[in-house]
Amino acid sequence: MLTLRLTLESFRFAWDALKSNLLRTILSLLGVTVGIFSIISVFTIVDSLESNIRSSMNFVGDKVIYVEKWPWTFGPDYPWWKYFNRPVPSVREFQALRKQLSANNKGIAIFAAKSGNTLKAGSNSVSDCAVQGVSYDYRVVSSVPLEDGRYFTNQEMASSRPVAIIGATIAENLYPQGGALGREFKMRGLSFVIIGMMEKEGKKLLDTPSNDTNVLVPFDTFVKIFGLSTTGMGGPSPRIGVKGRDEDAGLLDLEYEMRGVMRNLRGLKPRQDDNFALNRPEMIAGQITQLFSVIGVVGGIIGSFAILVGGFGIANIMFVSVRERTNIIGIQKSLGAKNFFILFQFLFEAVCLCLIGGLAGLLLVWLVTLVPQDALPLGMSAGRIILGLLVSVGIGVIAGIVPAIMAANLDPVIAIRAK
């Protein structure tokens, strides 16, 4: 109870000191405000960039292993000549994987895409559309967010029906008045019936493939129209995606099984290297995380210089405050005030200064996030708010500890005589 009373008394003394020197308090707050604004705004921009880039890459799916010709690795030492002559995945390999893989997966799909297509419906048309041929389990491997209508049936897949699921931008351009479901459009001279429409995604930061200008058709229908390339050159080449199970940590069991089946299908000897790539979205996610970890560290260092300036300002103000109140400190100690009471009094003052400045900096960052941004929407997370407050408290303790110790250790007789 005594400790609580002394703590509250220390807080009251600190608050009175801050109010009695309002101009000095405001000027000292500016350094902390600018520092917290700098460091939290940098982290907020980095977080928003990473979030938007990850959102732009969500078309590759999650917990999926892709069988492809080219591996998802980047850098100056990329040995492209080793991969150039590899065969692309085939329909035969897709069918073999579907039969031979155990229950380690949720679904297997084969798909291929062709961009730059023009769709027509009456007098309306839309160009530069991507047409993607997919097998039945494609919606298991990758997200197909339907806003209206339905997905393909097994019968439509098997009989190569001219049916399609279209994106929101295509629907808006072909049928401005709405009601696209069940109507027809033409592509490459063929008529397709719309059985589903996907949700609108909007513009992505990296301009990655968007469902808004995407058309999904049955895989065999796609092959009849566009054909397939067996070399990956001069035409659409298929990819195979296998969705792993949640209980398979790291998809290690699935990857081991897929590698064995693929090596057997391609007749590779034990000492021969794989002539296929097993790619995962985690490869891209890992590189994104690594990149933004570096950017975050650099941003933190830059922001730290600003917060350091604010800390020096607070420390200077606290030294001045101790000198101005030396007489009062002597009176308090002569009346029985303990050293920790004086210490708390000045520490509270420093921490309060930094907290107020930190809150002002966080408020400025929050106001910036309210500005409409199409290219990069900003959002400040609760974690960054907590970080800003913790940094403010830390700077307050560091800046105020030395002046507080000096004040606590003053001799009361000498302090009372100070002018």
C-alpha cells in the first residue's frame, strides 16, 4: 500500500513538473515524436509492402508442390542451360501421379494457360485475357473464389464441354448490364457458356496474374483449342500441382513420394540428376521474408538515429530539471523522502515525456495510413503500436536514469542550500 502511494505521489510530482514548463515539455517531445514517427512509419511501410507482395503471390496457392521444367530459384548463378532441354510435365505423368501417389495429398491437378486472348459477346469485347485449362481438382490445388454460379462437373470435364468460369472484369466488359451467368461469349470462333463468375480481386502490387481477367475452361477443351507444347517453347506447356495434407509437416513425405514416382516415370538411373523441378510457394515466401528482414533492419537503423536524437533531448531536459529542482529535492529528503521516491519521480517524468511523444508519433503514422492509396494501402498493426510504446518507454528509462540517480543521491543539506 505504501509503495502504491509513493508511486502515485511520484507520478503527481512528475506531472506537475511537466505542466509548469509546458513550452520546454513540448519542444522536448518533438524529438521523440519525430523519432517514433520515423521508425514506426518505416516498419509500417515495410509490413504493408510485404503483405501486398504476399497477397500478389497468392495465386500460387498454399501447401502445394508443382511439377515443372524450371525451378523457382533466382540469382546470378542460375544454371539455366541445365534446365533448357528438360521435358515439360505431360498428361501421362499427371495420370500416373494420380494413380500412384498414396493418400498423402488432397488433390492433383494439371493446368495450362494462354494469354492475349480476345473474347466477344454481341457488340462488346474484351482483349488481353488469360485462358486457363484446368482439370477437376484444380479448385483443391488453387483457390477459385466463385461469386456466382458453380464449378465444373466431372461430366463437363470428361466430355470437353465449351463451358467457362470468367473473372469480374471480363463480366463487366462483356455484359455491362449484368446477368452474365448462363449467357454465351465467343473465343477463337467457338461459343462458350458461362457457368460461374469469380470474385473481383482488384489491382495487385506486382501486377501478377489476376482472376479478374482470367477464364477457366476444362483442360481437354483448352487442349483442343490451343494444343500443348512438349518442350515449353512455342506454345502453352502444362504444369502439375499436388495439394499436400496439413499433417504432413513441410510436405516432406509428399515430396519424397512425388520424386520417386517422377524419376521412375522418366526412367532416371540412381546416379542421374532429376530432369524436373518440384517447386513450392514456400520458396518464394522464404525469399520475400529474407528480403524484407534486411529492409526492416535497415529501416530500423535509420529510424534509430531519429529516436536517438529525441533521447538526447529528453536527457538534456532531465539534467536541467534536476538542477532547477535541487532545492525542492533537498526539502523532500529532509522531510523523510526515500531515495527511490526521488528516483521514481524523475524516471516517471522522463517516461511520461517519451510516452506522450511516442503517442503523438503513432497518431501521425495512423493519420498517414488513412490517406487513400491504390498502389500500396498502408495499415498499422497492433504489434507496431506496442513496439512504438515499448521503444518510447525504453528511451524514457535510458534518458532519465542517470539524472534520476543523480537526484536520488543528492545530500539533503547541500541540496537545500542550492540556489
